Amino acid sequence: MNESPDIILFLSDDHAAWATGCYGNSRVRTGNIDCLARNGVLMANAFTVTPVCSPARATLMTGRIPSQHGVHDYIGTAPDDDVDRNWLANETILPQLLRARGYRTALAGKWHLGQERVAKQGFDQSCTIGPEYPIYHQGPRQFYRGAEPETRDGMLARNITEEALRYLRERDRNAPLFLVVGQYATHSPWKGHPERLAQMFRGKEVTKELPVEQYPFGILMRESTDPTRLDPEEALCQYYAGVAEIDESVGAVMDELAAQGRLDDSLIIYTSDHGLNCGHHGLWGKGNATYPLNMVERSIRVPMIFHSPDRLMGRQRRTEMADHTDLFQTILDFAGVVESKDERELRNSPGRSFLPLLTNEGHPAAWRAVQFCEYGPVRAARTNRYKLSLYPDPAMNLLFDLEEDPEELDNRYGDPDLGHIRDELTQLITGHFSSFREEQFDGATVDRLPRYNPLEAWQPNAGHRH
């Protein structure tokens, strides 16, 4: 085995945990991802800290939450936005730490943390989707190879896959590789995917089992108001086709690693930035699919799978809670990166490495029983049974008993029988976000935060877009 193994990180966009076979979906086609899970380790309770693109990605790259790294909403790419601003310039991020360990670092696909048309922080090489929006799944598209524009035609997912394969084939064989593959095929618009894939799902009544009761705690916004909602059957077929495209990408990378004799020794990680609703309770999208913002299970649950047969104890399905701050620490641990005491104190990451769980070498003491999330001023705590979401307006606060009400339709916040649960979780939220915050980035004070996009999801007028 190599002393420092290759690490391939698939960071897909909008790929919900429920939309994979290994997480229980019998309709979708994810044979390659399922293979990773079957022979690796699947985290059954994996979450995003923030259910929207840029903050989630920043959290994974820094091991810190939005109230620490300062990215609280998606970063706009409109003509009047500063698309080349480096939002993490004051952070030492994951590829930088791995590069200092001797890794070569490469990025293909989506980044969405600024630096849209320039070289990416910490990466030796990058070929990424440009800032033009919307992003379609086929046709001409501007990429940036470092700072050089490059027009690519054809299927977007395939172009990203080809770049990932190129990095694998041309890499320095004497140095370990950290490769991030940022697939986009599961993001809206839910149309334009390969017909050969979409037709696999048509006529199968893919929406038959979707919960139909309308989400009662907010109005629809953004993707939830798109014409997609008028033909949910076709939209979900297209979403599943996008999932299948990504699965093909995973298979192509696995095949290339196998051809190089590196498949079993490398670490392949499959995850996404956040979850997604596809017609569930009338919602399309993630945390900003409603106003006020939502923290529903399908928005915050993500797939998280690890595959490295030579290094991990495979065929595990772990039930511990894990999020992207833990993933950050686990990757560092796997690569042998050890930050100094001063560096750890400066980072102040809430995450912990769960590598001992993956290798069967031990169980980290007192693993947490609560998952914390934030999106702008909205904060949430989730245990195995209860979830509390706190809003700036207390009248909007939500408390759900996930055991009795898994679809989150019965708000128990004012129920005196659950008053002790409400108070305990409120205290936990207060303590957590007091410990992990930088004053200038604290999500509780959104009026002091920088502008991320023209229609920030916590603004009252954000909900009136149709």
C-alpha cells in the first residue's frame, strides 16, 4: 500500500440521500454508487450543516460552519456580482492542507465558492464550470481551466467526468492525488438529460409514493415555483436520469483506478452538498424552497459513502450522526495531516474524525447525539427523535417528533408535553452556536453579513418570487 493513498471526493450538487439505491430507493439506478456502499462504509445518518450550495461546500472545505467561515447563502453569479472574489481567502482549506502533505490537488466541475474565472485556492489544477447561469445539462458551456476560458460542448456530466479521468491518467504517479469531482447533473433544471436514461423511468409511476400533503409552514419559492411542478412525473424522471449520469461518472472513475491497480488502495468518498425535495409535500429544492427557510429531512440528509477495501473495514452501515465538518476531519486523519495545537485552536472546528469507525480500530468516545444546522438566522438541532428549528420570529419556531411524525407536518413547539424537550434543545442550540462563531459572521446578525446574492433566502421579500 502507498503511504499516502489517493483520495477521490465526489461532491455532487443536490443529490439527496433518498435518491440512491443503497439508501433505500428501489426505483433509481445507482449500481456504481451502491457498489461503493456495499463494499465500503455507508453513513446512514449523514447531514449537511446548511441546505444550500455555497455554505455547505465552504463547510466541507474548512471544517467550520457558516457562522465561522462567513458564507451563509449561495454565492450569486449575476453580471453585477463579484464572481472572482475568493470567499475563503482567510481560511486554510482542505486542498491546501493536503498539498502541504505532498498531495497533488485537482478539481473538475462545480466549485461555487467564488474564483469563478481564476485559479482555485489550494488546487494545482482545475477545470470548472464558469459563472454563466442558468447551467444547462447539455450544449455549449464555458469552463475555466485555471484562468483560461474554454468552451465545451455535449453533456455537462460527461465533460466533467472526462476532466476527472484526464487528471487520473496524467497525474504524477510518484505523488498521491486529491481529486474533487463536482458533478452537477442532479441540479435543476430537471430537463435535458440523456433520453436513454430518462426513458428508463417513464411509465414507472415514479411519483406514486411521494407524500402529497402540502408543506404547511411556509410559502413556495425559487425552484418550488418553477414550471417543473406542473409535470412532476417527468421532472422526477429527469432527476433520476441525472442521478444515473453521476452514477456512470462514478463507474468510469472506478474503472480507471482499477486499470491503474489503485482501486482498492485509494479512498473514494461519495457525498453531496445537501439534500433535495422533488415534489415531496409540493416542494422542489432545498432549504430555500420555502419562505421561511426549511430544515426538512430531505433538505438536510446527504449520502456519505467511503470505499477503500485495503484500508477500511468494508460492508458497514453506520448509524452515528455525521456531517461535513466531521468529513473534513476524517479526510485529514486518513491522509495523515496533523494540525498543530495552535492551528486546531484557530480553526475551532466542531467536527471530529470518525476514521476509527471506518477502520474498525475503535469508537470515538462520547460521539454526539445531536446534529446542528444553520441557514442564515435559522438554527436547528436534531436528535434521533426530535428536531427543533428556531427562527428570528418565534411564532415561526418548529418542533417535530420524528418518530411519530416523520413527514414533519405536526408542529409541537407549543405543546406543553414537549416543553422540556423544547427547552433542552434550545439550550443546546445556544451553547453550540456560542462556541462556534466569529462575531463578524454570526448568522444571528444577518444585517451585518455581506451580500451573497440579490435575493438572500432569509429576506422577507424573497418569498414573493413567482
